[in-house]
Amino acid sequence: MKALLETRMIGGDPPESFQVHLGHELIDSHVIAGRMEPLDDLYESEGYNDVFPKDLMNVILYDGHPWAVPVNIHRSNLNWWRPSKLEAIGATEAPKSWDEFFTMAEALKAKGIPAIGVAGGSGGGDGQTMECILVSVLGADGWRGLFDGSVGWDDERVTQALEILNKTWDYAEPDFLSVSGTLNNIYTSDEGPAMLISGDWMNGYFKSVEFTDYKWAPTPGTDGIYLLLSDSFGLPRGVKNRENALNWLKVCGSKEGQDGFNPIKGSIPARTDADKSLYDEYQLSAMEDWKSNTLLPSLQHGAAAKQSFLLDYDLALNDMFASRDVAATQAQLVQVAGDAEFGK
């Protein structure tokens, strides 16, 4: 879809709007190229400057202008764990550190239960899990440093994170190299893993299939951190039906629109005036965490870095599935980070 979108945008036949992640995915791919209209007038007329929180506005704005309307906030650093699986080893809550995770994983393995779901057959590799591990090892400042040039991808903490990722695969489902996609069906099956590192779109999926054997926690070592991403829609220049496109953006940003969409999607609204009676237990807890946690941009979902680096990052991790070679993978990441010229 991104390739098709690029073709249409370059060819002068843009869609009236399209879903895109806030941050670098939108800015580097389309805003800097001059393909989008700024939305200052819309933000003023609809009062979005007053209902979108300041920390989110920092992601929305580029060169002083808003370029898209967020429909939600997703969190990527979540560990979805199954009480029915962990009770087999006498555990009643999720691991808070990676050391604790591996202790549990070893006990689960002895019971014949995969500790973690892994999609080793998809092109994205395990970028979602890796970003959570990196944050746990580097902390908030170190994570930001990877993208402003103050922390190198050759840092020993990146080595440590890769080693943790590599080790998790020893506790995945036996055929993980042939598994692709979001692991939805595998996770909810009787033979599924005890834990899955994924975002809160899983909350929406679980509700859609009436699956109830799950709880959630921040991924190990990331308590107090909210790795954020946001689905959003913008306005390409030169669309054929501009008024209709603006009306669509008004729906996306409206209280009614967001309170209609997010309870089903599993995410929380970007607006601060949501009707909380419409949201479930997870979403209410996420709203509280959003207000109190340190907010960091997700790499895997387009907020932290340009799309070209994300593609190279995913390919490097995907190569590691086959090689299990941490040093070679880190060297690959150092090279592609140099190509991305972070901090310049």
C-alpha cells in the first residue's frame, strides 16, 4: 500500500486522504516533499489545539504547522500474558525484568509451553519486540539518543539488547520461522504461547473474537514508559474533492468520531475529552498511563525515524532469525544508522 500511495502521490493522483502514522512516516515521506497541505485553519476551526495534549502536538507539528489529524493513540510496549498459561508455573503476574522473563520462560519450557509468540516468517522480523528491549536497556534518554546521534548503534547496550532478543527465540513456538503476521490465531489457540509482545490493537482483536484469557503489563523493564504511535489522516495537495476530504478529517478529529472508533479498535482517543463510560478496563488504564508515563515515539510504527531506516532495521533483524549472529546484525544496524545520518 505504501508503494501504491507513493506512485499516486508522485503521479498527481493523490487519494483524498490516507491513513499514516504520525511522526517521521508522514513528515519524511510526504510533508518535506511538499505533497501535503498544512491544517492550521482546520485545527483552529475545530478547536483541536485545545483538545489534543501538548506532548502529542509536539509529534503533530512540523515547521510550526499541523499536517494530520490523529484518530487515536496506540501503545506498542505491552506484554499480553495468559493467566491460564502462567498458572502452570505458579506465576500470577507478568515478568517485570528480562531476567525474570527468562526464569519464567525456562519453567514454561519444562512444561512444554512456548513463553513468547514470534512471527519469524514475516518481513518485519521482530522489530516490535526489539524496540521494547532497547528501551528497557537504554532508558528514555538513551532511546532518544539513538535518533539524535548522541548514542551510537555500536553502543554496548545495543549489543545487550540484541543478545536478549536472540535469547527470546529459544523460548518461542517451535515453528516460529514459518509464522507470519500478527500471531492472532496462534496466540489465542490452546497451544499458543504464554506471552506476546504487541501493541494495544490486540485489545481490539481480543474483543472482536470474544477472547478473555489475557491480561496486560508493560514489557519487561519499561514500566512508566509509553511507546506511542498514532493513526492519522492528512490532506494531500491537489485532491479532486477537497471539501469532502476536510469533512472526513473533521469526523476523524471529532469527539463523536473518536468515541465511536476507539472502543472497537482497542486504542485510546487522541482527544482529552473522551466519554470514559464507553471504554474498557485496559483503555481506562492506558488513559491514566498516558497522562503519567514518559512518552516516547515508536520506531516500528513510524514515529521515531524515517521509513527507509525502519525498513533496513527490520531487514537486519530478519536476517538475524537465520544467522543468530548478534555481532553481524549490530554491524548492519551501525551501517544503516550511518546512512540515515541521525542527528545531522
